[in-house]
Amino acid sequence: MLNKQEFNRIRKELLVYEKRREELIQLSRDIIRLSKQIIYSVHRNDIKNTSKLIRDIETKVKRLPIEYSETGIINVARYEYVEAMCFFKFVKNNRIPTKKELCTDVDSYLLGLADLTGELARKAVNESIKKNFKNVIKIKDLIEEIYGEFLKFDLRNNELRQKYDAIKWNLKKVEDLVYQNSMRK
């Protein structure tokens, strides 16, 4: 009744699919780990280590297929990569790379930018402790700019909307920090 050879082919096809899926999950974990290490290195101003980590992550990100997003961890890896690279480029070059420069999709880019504001708020606190108040204002201006651009979107109730709300809180936190610093002067 059933074509047994067809089921053998299906089993082989599923095995190949599962093997590729597991490889992509591990690759995504590696990218997430490297993203966190990059952010940590940037916070510590360890540019030498950061440069090595950047080379590692860029090699791995190239292996992530753009079209494959069936596994949630792959999406997380993409936007964690965006967050880490944007943070590094801002601290190093005072600029945010474009979506095209990062070779990423719209969702990953926007989610990464939204998460970036949390790291920027943390950096602002550290800069305030060091009494680098101009840097705190520069960071506030960037978060304000990101928030202004997100305001122009019609975001629905999804992950991007939730992260948009976090941008508002990060902006408020840094605005409060700027205010406190201005009161100390």
C-alpha cells in the first residue's frame, strides 16, 4: 500500500534538515555569546580584544542564512549582532552603521537598535561616573534620535513594540542623568 522507499527518502530528508537546524542553533549561540563579549569589551575600552571578537563574529554571521528564520534563536543572534556592532561603531567612530552595512534584515536592525539604547544608557552612567559629561549628552542625543525615528513607525503589539517602549525608558534614564549632572555644576 505505502511506498516504503518514499518513507526512507523522507526520513533521510528530515535527518539532513535536523542536522542543519542544530548547526544553525549552535552558530546562533556562538554569535550571541560573541555579541555579549563585544559589548563587555567595549564597556571596558578593550579595543584590541574587541577587534578580534569582531573578526570572529563577522565570520560567523556570514554563515547565517538570511532566509532561514524558523528557529527563534537565529533571529535573536541577528539582532544581538546588530546591537554589538552598532555599540562598537558608535563608541569607536561616533556613528551607527546602516542596515546595508551590517547586511541584515529590517526586523533585526530595528530590534538591535532598540536594544542598543540599553547599552548606551549603561555607557552614559559610566561616563557620568568618570565626569565625561559631554559624552553623556552625546549619548542622550543619539538615544533621542533613535526614539524620534521609532516614533514615525506604526508599531503593533509585538516584540518590536515592546522594545520601542524600552527605548523610552532608556531615554528617560539618560535625560535624568543629564539633569542630575547639570544640577551638580
